Amino acid sequence: MERSERSDPFGGVPAEQLVPGRASAAQLVAGVLRDRIAAGALLPGDRLSEESLGERLGVSRNTLREAFRMLAEERLVVHEMNRGVFVRVLAPDDVSDIYVVRRALETAGVRADPPSPGAVQAVAAAVADGEAAAEAGDWTAVGNADLRFHRAIGALTGSERVDAALTGVLTELRLAFAVMPSPRPFHEPFLHRNRELSELLSRGERRRAEHELTTYLEDARVMITDRMTEAEA
């Protein structure tokens, strides 16, 4: 989809709802931009104009610059001298590195002993959401449910730090999805694998779940990096 044809990525939400108040305004603005990136409303390479964003969100340039600094530390945006701030464009090596981190965090989840029943149910709920979205033909929603599924896998550890780290790398990975020509060919093959993983976890078959998850993540990494390499050719 051409950028000129896309609707307002902030969805017509009033500035006072997007940034409710001025305490920790930079953190709030960073949260808004992070959410828009995670939702795919802001795409890799999009320029983040201080002037237009300041007007749209009702905040000062200093607040925006601090928000940009936070997002740069999270590797979601980059500052280019004399050009401005842009949503980051990932390279294949970035994606491979993200998958190294994902493998460490998510396999820790499937090895958790014993995970809470509520945490296992959250995994199953994310699978059901993805299947329902696929049935409705909403493949963007399938992708969002898939990210919730993987966050739920990490949450099996019961660790807030694992959850925060995994949330960060999954948001960063969302930048790579833009290279996929359509979300359906990417997400559809993993729907049944999500279901299989969820059922293995429900039965307590952690060793089989870890093997399946490791293979799953490698297959996903190869699919994304191959597409990125093709796009660069």
C-alpha cells in the first residue's frame, strides 16, 4: 500500500486521548508511537516530523525529541543527520539477531515448571483469537494474535523482565513484517503450529513443545530473511 493512500495512523483519536496529561509526557508520546509501530500503522522508513507530530499530539518539540531518544534506544527509530527521525528499516542480520533473543526467551517459557493454569490458558486464548481472525479473513488481526501468542509463551516464566524483553523484541520484529507482500502467506502456515504448541503445553509435554518451538522459530526466521534478501536484490 502506498504511503500516500494510507489513512491517518492515529485513527482520528483526539490529542487529549492519545496523550492524556503532561506528567511524563515524553514516555506517553513514546508509548503512542511504539503502539502505532507495533500495529503497523507507522511503517519502516516513515519520517516522524516534529512539526506535524507536535501539532497532532499537542506536545512540544522537546517532548518529542525525548520520546524519539527513548525509541532510538529501543531500536525502533533512527535519527539521520540533516534529514530527521525515521522508523527503522531492519536488515536480515537484525532479524536473525532478534530470533536469537526470541529463542532464549520463549524456550524459557515452555520449560517453565509448572506454569500457572492462567498462563497456559492465555496461550490457548491467543490461538483461538488467531483462528477466529483467520476465519473472518482478517490477516492483520491474525498477525496481532500471533504476537500475543508468543508473548503468552514468554509469560509462562512468570518473569516481568522476560515479558518486557520479549515485548520489546516482538515490537521490533513488527518492522520486518512490512517486507512481506501479504500477511496471509506468512501467518497462515503457523496457525496449526500455534494450536499444536498450545496443546502440547496443556498436556505438560514441555520437551516436545521446546523442540517444536525451536523448529518453528527457525522456519519463521528463514521465511522473513529470505523475503528481505529477495526484496534487496
